[in-house]
Amino acid sequence: IGKELDSLCDVISFGLAPSMIAFHYMQEQGGYWCYTAFLMVAFSALRLAMFNLDERQTSSFIGFPTPANAILWAFGIAGWQALFPEALLSAPILAAVCLLCSYLLVSPLPMFSLKFKNLKLKDNFIRYIFLAGCIALIICFKIFGLALCIVWYILLCIVSLFGKHHG
């Protein structure tokens, strides 16, 4: 039951923790928007259960990985507050991001992993582009850059999928 216990820990670390960050931030603004944050816990649990049963996800992912979701929320909120201490992120917009992240967790979107089988450019082009973009984002935006790296990751996965279907 090691795999199942590991996933249970992941639900707490990568599902409940980002949900609590989002909830707390939105709760400070009042209203019921903050409760959408808890959808990410349920969808994280569902995503991890699907991952455990899906044998196609050994070298890449189908759906948004839960650690990436946690990075997005932890560094997104902390980074935003560090860069723009006076600017409040709107609770309705954050609720929409919670809904989007919840969907992405269980979506059929193929997402690359950072596992390198070799260092050849042609086999790892998307990974190298991703890492180069991450370096630039972190240099420019500091801690907020880590959250932007996750947005960059999602965009690259979408562009990659579009390229496969239209290329």
C-alpha cells in the first residue's frame, strides 16, 4: 500500500496546502468565493488516483501534476504579495483560477515531465526551452517567477499539443 499512502501524503501536501493558501487569501476579502479553493483538494485526490491506475504516465503526465499546482499557488500568492504589496488579487479571479486548476488536474492534456533519458537537443527540446524560460522568469520576477514557470509549463504543453495535431 506504499503507493496509496504516498498519494495520500501528496493530497495533503499538494492538494490541501495550496487550497488552504488560496482559501486564506480569498477569505480575507470576504464572500463565498474562498470556498472554491477546496475543489482543488478533491480534484487533486482524483488526479492522484487516476495517476496511480494509468500505466501510460511513466515518462510524461496526463493532466496537471499536483506538485506543479502547489508551486503555482504557493509562489503565486507569496510572489504577488512580494512584488505588489498594495495590489490585492481579486477573489472572483482567484476562484476562477481555482476552477481552472481543478479542471487541469484531471484534464486529458498531455504534459511533459522533466525526466531526461539523454541530453540530446532533439529528444529534449521542449525541456530545454522550458528550463531556459524558467531561468529568465526567475531572474526577472524572483519568487513570483516560480509561479510564472508553471504558467509557462502549461502554455508549452498546450502549444506542444497544438503542434502535434497541426504539424
